[in-house]
Amino acid sequence: MKKRSILCLLILTVFMIGLASASTLDVDLESLDLVMPTKSLTEDFEQEGEEGTIKVAPVSEQEEITEPAVVSEGFAPNELEKAIIGRDDRVQINAPGQYPFSAIANMKVTGACKCKWECTGFMVSRNFLMTAAHCMICPEHNKWAKKVTFYFGYKSSKNYLYKYTGGWTGLAGTDFPNYRYDNTTMNHDWCYLKLSKNVGDKTGWMGIRFASDSEINSGYFQVAGYRDNKLKMDWGNGYAENINLMTYDADDVQGNSGGPVYDFDNYAVAIIAAESNNPPINIGRRITTTIYKYMVGDGFQ
């Protein structure tokens, strides 16, 4: 009888924590004290590679996700070791060359204005990479990225799994008119890049899926991204704010933008987009049918 009482108490505690998390994550998006997400690099670097181009998708009515669906499976190359994923206390990833971390890019970006910054992206097929739109535009001059060096499995400029400096084209959800990052532009803070080479054959890639509101509200998600040349991860509860955005209580910081919000089967459900100081909350741009259809029209398989 005593054991049963203890078990019931544990179940009730877990349930109450879930309710508290959902309540904390349900915020008024228009009242958030948003932090400009892009972080300038603290180190200088010599930019390599070919120039790329970005187009902006027309703003249209977003399509509501009516049914959850896996739309793309992930891939781990045979020669790569698989990392043990679990709810342990690890923060910094000491083996970024292991899958799925191998599919996450440390992006060294130079804008048309010659400013430099860092961001994160992640492979979702042989030659498609997802990131945030603000990762591809200078926050000071509103100029698009001109060149990007993509490092995978990055530890240093001389120690990494793979480096890509080839060509790319991209489509972004917004160009942040009037240098504005707010609730409106945040809803369109997505971007995909089509790379000229099948980088994913070397790095692997994450699966992507449409997650319903109920799946996000009851789910537990991981986030991962680079900052100051270190890949770190965390995990926490999610909450579906609207059809475009989700909030979560996993930690991320500037530089992590563009990284994946993903489940424990390595399916990305959102892109790390923004953080708020008041209330303290992190925000992801959900991967929706709108983005997927643009990608398919651009040759995504």
C-alpha cells in the first residue's frame, strides 16, 4: 500500500510539473523583450569559398498543420559513430563528429557589407541545409550574407569532420524590413540553403517532421548550436504558441540561432529562432508545410 502511495505521488508530481511548464511557456508573443539573435564573432577569420545568393519568399497565408507527419528520414553515414543520446547532464558536445551532431554546421558568415558573424545550421538532406533567416543577414546593415564557410564536426579551424566552401542558393521567409526583429518577422524567421555539393553524404542529415500542437505541448525536445566554436546542447519542454512558432525551456544563446529543435529520434521539428529576456523564454520557428513545399519545388528529395 505504501509503495502504491509513493507511485501515485510520483505520477502526480510529474503531472504537476508538466502543467507548470506548459503554463510558463504559454506567453504573449507581442510583449516579449526580444534579444537580437545574431552574435558577432569574437575572432576574425579569412573567408573562403564561393558567393551565394538569397531570395525572399512571398508572404502568404501559412498553412495549418492538420496531421503530424514524418516528411524526411535522417541519414547517418556508416563510417560515423553514433552518439549516445539521453537525458543526462552533458552540455558541451566533445565529439561533434558523431551523428547526429555531425549534421550540425558551425557557419562563419561574411555579409555583403563585409561584417562577420557566426550562426548554426543543420543538414536535412544530401544538399539542403536549414537555418534561420536572420543568420543570413547582417543585423547592423541589413545586408545579405555573401560568403559562408560551413564547418561540420567543428573543434577548431584545423580540427573538424568536414568543411564546405562551395556555392549555395537560398530562400528566406523575410528580409527584416526596417531592420526590425519582432513578433511579425519572427513568424517568418526561416531559411533553407541548397548547396552545390552533396555534403550530407559526408556529414549525415537529420530527419524533419511536422509536429502537431498536442505533440509539441506534451513533448520533450533537444536543441543544439555553436557559439565561440563550441557545440552545446540542452533539452526541455515545448509549447505550441501558434502554427509558426513554439517556445521551449531548453537553454540556448546567441550563436545557436539556426540550429535544430529536435526530438529524441533525431527529427527536427523547428529552427532555433530567438530568445526573450522578459519573460526568459526561447523560441523556435516550426517546420511547416509552407517551408517544405518551397523546398520540394527547389528539388528537395
